[in-house]
Amino acid sequence: MFDNLSGRLDSVAQRMRGQGRITEDNIQETVREVRMALLEADVALPVVRSFTDEVKKRALGAEVAKSLTPGQAFIKIVQDELVRVMGGEAAEPLNLSVQPPATILVAGLQGSGKTTSIGKLARYLREREKKKVLVVSCDVYRPAAIEQLETLASQVGVEAYPVSSGDDPQRMARKAIDHARRHYFDVVLVDTAGRTTVDDAMMDEVKRLHRAVDPAETLFVVDAMTGQDAAKTAQAFGEALPLTGVVLTKADGDARGGAALSVRQITGAPIKFMGLGEKTDALEPFHPDRIASRILGKGDVVSLVEEVERSVDQEKARKLEQKLRKGGKGFDLEDFREQMQQINQMGGMGSMVEKMPGLGQYADQVKEQMDGSYVRRQLAMIDSMTPRERTRPDIINGSRKRRIAAGSGVQVQDVNRLLKQFKQMQKMMKQVKKKGGAQRLAQQLMGGGSGGGLGGGGGLPPGMGR
């Protein structure tokens, strides 16, 4: 989402780091470039003005003038201001410390990803918060919306309260909450009707619904792709409802980031969650400091570690670590398959690279070369092998390759590439075992070694290309 903004700010950062002394002239020029970067990112104009004014005021102050590395001090100011604009500290979690059931009202325009976000939020609450969740659709004008929410509820393992087209929204919401109370549900998620644009009828209805259910949380869902329009929509909903939080959707798309940098200041409500894909688990809490770090190319190691802890089978990871310590001895295609599956569960290699310090710029390249269809082909080839072939890949001769290719719907060349990547992975593991091998491996991944890694125009690391 922040690729263009990251690129512009990175070029600003590079120039500032080379400055031995900060003057009013080069501050003026740099702030002008920061302003252009924000405008190109479709950040709302009032937010741009506030941001650049604060950066300029602090940059001309004592904290930069007295710094031994003024360029670094300036970048720190930009990072601090990015964090402030997006809300400062991470928002408090959802307010569920009320008499059950805690009601969460979700509002937003039609097409913003509102219903999908409810499905994701239901799964988040069930799996991570261990809550019993009920969802109810009060978009009684569109049968497709009711069916969509029922389907999502079934997928994520929660109950959907039955609603029919034409029912009264307020009455159905109250009945759903009463049902939740009698059947010991912890949370009720209420989906509201949306329109393609803000209008009086929609706002009147959502206000009446809010009064009817008296929610513990009122969340506004906004599409990150809408840029400055998101700020206008957010302002309208913020004036109509006492918003307690924002859910930013489609943050994995080619949005320029303007919504994320605008909506907090416009509504006064913190961004609580960010949707990063179509899958029902593609929802993560929003941390302004971590997002600011990603924008400035510093990665987000904390989020990556949290994702690994949630997604990786710790017992399998321990066994793989033992094989790694032995220089890859015993590492076979079954292990290779498990690694690809676990990476896929964490949003893919591109998502992981995006969170690694200094590697965010390569995320799109990795996503392009290791998209979902690529991983599925790799897994299909390994699944088409016999157990003996997986543990002893060296026995895979020409006839076996043809059988594997036919069984997985690929070409023999694809099987050859898979086996080559597996051998490269084994070779990398042997390097780690040798003295200084970890350092050499890191150099290779970053392009400093003979293999040509992420840097130096060498493409992707061994085993990551097609």
C-alpha cells in the first residue's frame, strides 16, 4: 500500500543522511519534497499541512541542530510525525469488558469491504480472543448481503442470526442481541446497510440502529483504495456516529496510503484493524509505529515474529532447527513442503519480506515470482511423488519426473526447477553449519555473495525464483 510513499521518502532520507549540516534552506527543500510525497499518496490536504508544519518546526529546532547526525535526526522526526498522524500508540483492543453480549456495530459504504471485514473480525474474536460470536445482517435491502454474511459465518465457524429481506433492521438487531443473551454469546457483530455514496437516508437509518443496539464499539470500515475520498466519507460518518475505531480494508492493494494517513485525524477515531487480503484470516491489529517503520523501509520485525508464533507449528520448527544445525542432514522434500505451507499461512513470502528491515522494496518482486499459483504448483508436484521419492529425491529419474509432471499438471522442466531449488536449499543449510556460514548466507541473500541475492541486480535468493 505504501510503496510509492516509501520510495519518495526513502530518496529524501538518502539525501538527508548525506548532509553534514542542516540549514533552513535544505530543510525548506526537504519539507517541500515530503509535502509532494504525501500529496501524491493522496493524503488529505489538512493532514499534509499539519504534518509538514510540525516536521519543519521540529527540524529547525534544537534537537536537530545539536545532533551529531542531523540527517538521521530529521528522519526520526518524520517517523515520529507519521506515528502521530496515524494515532500515536496502538489503539486499545475492542471494548469487550461489558455485560455480555458486547455489541459491535459496523458501518461503511457499500463496496468498502464491510461484510467481509465482519467475517474476518468474527474469526479474529473466535480464534484469538476465544469468544463465542454471533453475526447479524441488518442490510435487509440486499438478499446477497444477507447470504454473503451467512456464508462467511459458516466459513469462520460462528453463528449467523437468521434474517429475511424486508425485515425491520432495528427489530432484527434487538432480536439477535436477545438471542445472544439467552444463548450465552460473548459478542454480537451487527452489519449495517451501505450505499455507494453518503446520503441522508443511510445516515438516518444507521443512527436509528445505533440507538436501538447501544453498541460497546462502533467501527467504521473504509477502503484504503479511495484515497482522499476516504477522508470525506470518514468525516460524514464521524459526524453521524460516535465512532470508536476504524477498520482499513484492501491495504494489500495498490492504494497510495492516503486513507491510512488521513482517517485518524479526520474522524478522531483510532485505526484498530487493517485488512490485508481476501482470506478470512487476513486481518491484523493496526500499530502506527510499526506501519511508520514499514513506510520508511525499516521493516516490522515485531509483527513478523508475532505472525510466526501464531502460524508456525512449533514442534515441526524444532525438528527443522535440529536438521539445520546438522547442516541440512535429513532435510527432505517433505520438510520443504511443510516450509512452503507455513510461509503460505503467514501471507506468503512477499508479506514476510515486506516486514524485514531493508527488504520492503523487494516485496513486490517476491510476490510476483512466488504468487499463490506458483506455491500451489510446487505443492502439487511434491504431492504427486511417492513417500520414498520425497525422502530420497536423488532416485527421481527421467521416467519418474514425467509421471510427477503428469500427476501435477505441469511440465518436466517445472519438476527439474523444483529439484534444483531443493538442492540449493540443502546447500545453503550446509553453509550455515560451517564457521562463518551464517554471515556468508546473509551476504548471499543481500546480493553480496557470488550467488547474487536480493541486491546487486542478482534477482531473488536461491530457491525463491521460478
